[in-house]
Amino acid sequence: MRVVSGSVGSIKLESLKGYEHRPTAERVKEALFNIIGSQLVGSSFLDLYAGTGSIGIEALSRGSVSCTFVEKSKKAIAIIGRNLDKTGLRDKAHIFQCDVFTALNRLTKKGMSFDFVFLDPPYEKGMANHTLKEISSLALKLLTNSGIIIVEESKREKLRLEQNMILIRREVYGDTSISFIKHIFCNNGS
């Protein structure tokens, strides 16, 4: 596993041996970031279910000014820290070791909002829909007006969008689907 492109492109990242969650395949990661493109420059990025941090680190490498990593596994958090140190990106990172739902509430209480919210929960356990529901309830505080939610999941899962969410793009790569979702804020029409 490596950083695909950007300021720290080609640096190899540490991964967890025997880790129950599969890392995002390199071709999926490359396609995802090619779709986002220059929108990353100057953005704030939230990496939920962060695993070893490869998605958030890729976002930082490609121009995000900050990334918040959320992961409940102590072993994975240690790997994220080492990967941030290895890439020299730790000063742009915030790390939360807790479950995603606790983190989402903490982040909104701290007044943190994001241009991109990426989630890659365990496949076929319904967690993507559950997480989208929570994000929707916090969207006014959690997302910037132009914020985009990106969901990585099994192509076999049925993604249910919450009220005020629209699917703007979906791509399938093998067993993996990537969905790009916009939350519509009724109070300002964006």
C-alpha cells in the first residue's frame, strides 16, 4: 500500500497484518481522487472508519489542508500515527480513537466542519446507511455548504439516501462502489 500521488506520492504506508477490514484497492483510490481532482486543494477532509489512514493521507498529499481520522481500533490508530510520521503530514491531522457516531457528535460540538466526508465502513453490515443517517442529522454543522459525502461500499449493498441528500455520481470497480453525495441545505438553497 502506498500514497498514489501528490506531495508525498510513492511513499509506502504501513498496513495491519490480519486486519479484518480490507484496505481500499489502489486503483479504486486513484479513481476516487481523480474524480475529486483539484477540489481537494485547500479542503478539509474527514476520514471515517479510517483503518490505516491511507485515504486521508492521500487527501493530504493531494492538497487538503487538514484531515481528521476516526478509527476505533487501537492498533489501527497506532498505524495511522506512524504513517503520518513517515509522510511528514502529522501536523495537518487530527486523530479520534472512538466509534464513528461518538466522533461525529464530538466534531460538531467542537465546531469542526468538512468539505469532504469519506466513509468506508465494513462491507455488507448496513453501516453505510446508518452512518449516512447520522451525518444527515448533523449536516448543518458537519458539512460546509459545498460539502461532499463519499461512500465506499460493496456494490451489492443498497445505499439509502436520507432526505435532502442527492446522489451526484456512482462508480463501480469490481466489488466496490463509490458514491458521491451532496446534502442540500434548505435554508440557503445551496
